[in-house]
Amino acid sequence: MVAKLRVGIIGVGNISPAYIQGCRAFDVLELMACADINMERARAVAEEHAIPRALSVEALLADPDIDVVVNLTVPAVHAEVSLSVLRAGKHVYSEKPLALTLADGRAILDEAAARGLRVGCAPDTFLFGQHQTARRVLDEGTIGTPVAAVAFMAGHGPESWHPNPGFFYAPGGGPMLDMGPYYVTCLVNLFGPAVRVSGAARASFPERLAHTGERIPVRVPTHYAGTIEFASGAIATLITSFDVWGHHLPVMEVYGELGTLTIPDPNGFDPREVRLMQPGTEGWASLPLAYPDAWKRGIGLADMAYAIEANRPHRASGDLAYHVLEIMSAFATAYESGQYVTMASTVAQPELLPLGLGERVLS
């Protein structure tokens, strides 16, 4: 039996129900409390989801019955909150991105290392059944050596539905830092660390009109395009955009010397199948999942709980999130400088999950 990791959540905004449900999907996690700067909201969410306690942020950080804090605050304060969690002597698992700057991301990792604590970070969707299946197909050599890949996230922004869309167009927002982590993390899971990035970026419109009638000034690029070169040799083309009304682009595809692999959206909960096309065959073949398709957000935290017990690396790690942050930051840097950007960081490719895992077991 693995000891349960006792979980507290700071920030009970729009994403919190997914994490509440996700924490309860794995036997190794026990959700103990939630906190928010708005205590009324914290109490309402605790009551709605039967969370034992609603606490102030300070009280949650001081609570000796909490081992790990899930940081679901807005991106602008991810680093500040994660550092406060670590300084309180608790592991931290952050929503993406790890931080807004590489300096803040490095400060988080250094603080954790100095204290012997773990840092985990979303997205963990690369651990879902479809994406682990795709990774296994690549590792088994089914399409030979991967040559290239494409990843596209193209829509017209969250202002038509999100209850608080303003921060998506402020520093720390935009389609790259908000949505890019899903696609870049998935690519690093498939191919390993990146070595070089090229890119272009633009803010296409000076303001956006929210569904509430609010006019939102745009202070970040809303369309990014570029390439990521991996140490393994693969080259990925990535577009993330809040400026596209409609398209017929694939979400993700990998092109190998012996075939093509189509991969569902790594932004989670995409019911489409992993599909394979090889020369000499007719059309596309749907591949059976090698892993459960019922896993939820929280799988990265559950893996971290097992990793702490087993004293092994966890997969949705702070090091992975930092490398992804450097890749994403390089798109704008490459555009501004007119030059390729070479990665200063590297990271071990996350270990493929072993076969035979049940829906609630990751050990």
C-alpha cells in the first residue's frame, strides 16, 4: 500500500472542478482542503464538491495535514504562490505555465531542490491513454524514425465563453503560454528535448470583445508560428492562434520514414482515436488503446505521489515544465531577434507508462 498524498488546492476558479474530480480519480490522493483569496468562493466550492475544509491561503499553507498544494491561481502569480508553498515545506503541483519568465521558473526549481521537495506541473494530458499509446507506437518503431511533426491550436480566443477572459490578453496570456504547454509538452514526450527554435508572432487586433460586452485591450501576441528542432532529429511545426475563425488543419500528426501517425488533441478529453497510415495499406487504421481512456487531470499528481514513495522521478515534472517554458518563450525571442534560439536547458524524456495499469493505479 502506498501512503496517500494529502492535497490542498489554492485557487478555485474555472479549472478547479477538473482537478477536484481528477484528485478523486486516484486512490493515492486525498483532497483535504481548498483556499482562495475570495473566502466566500472557497466556502461555496468546498460545499458544492464536499471538500472537508475551506481555508484562507495562509491557513492552508500552515496546515500540517497537507503534503502537497495544487496551485490553480492565475498565471501572473504562479511563481509567487509556488514559492510560498515550497517555503511552507510542502510539495507543489502547478497549473501551466510553471511561471511567466525563465528566471521565475528557475527560482521555483532551485527552491524545491534546496528543500528536498517536488515540483510538478500541468499539463499531464500527455499521460492520458491516447498519448501514451501514440508514444508506445513511436518507441516500438512502427513508423520508423520520426522525421517531422505538426501541431496546430487555432481558434478565436476564449472571450466568447470564459467568465474572466481579460487575463488571456495580458502578459502571461496569449495562445502560446495558455495553450502551447499542451502541444509542446506532448511533443517533448514524443521526441525528447528540443535544441533550437525559430518563430514569428503578432498581435493581430488591438482589442477583443468579450461575451459580456467588455472590450479587452490586447497586450500580447495572439498568433505564433514556428519550428522546434529536437535532439532526436525530428522537426515540429507549431501554430498557436487566437485569430482563426475556422480551419481544416490536423491537431497533431507525426511523419516517420515508414508511415504517419495522427494523434488526438493533447488539450485533453478528445474522443478521437490514434490512427496509423503506412505505405502499402488502404487508408487509415485506428489503433487500440494500450492504456485506460478514463484517466483525468490529476494523473500527473498521482504519478508524483507514487514517485515520492518509490523515490523515482515523476513524469509531469518541474524540469519538464521549465524546458517547455523555454521552448515557448523562444518563439517570441526568435521573432524579435530575427535569429534561431538555441535551448539552454534540456530534460530527460519522460518514461513511458508501463502496460497493464488499471484506471486508478499508476505504480
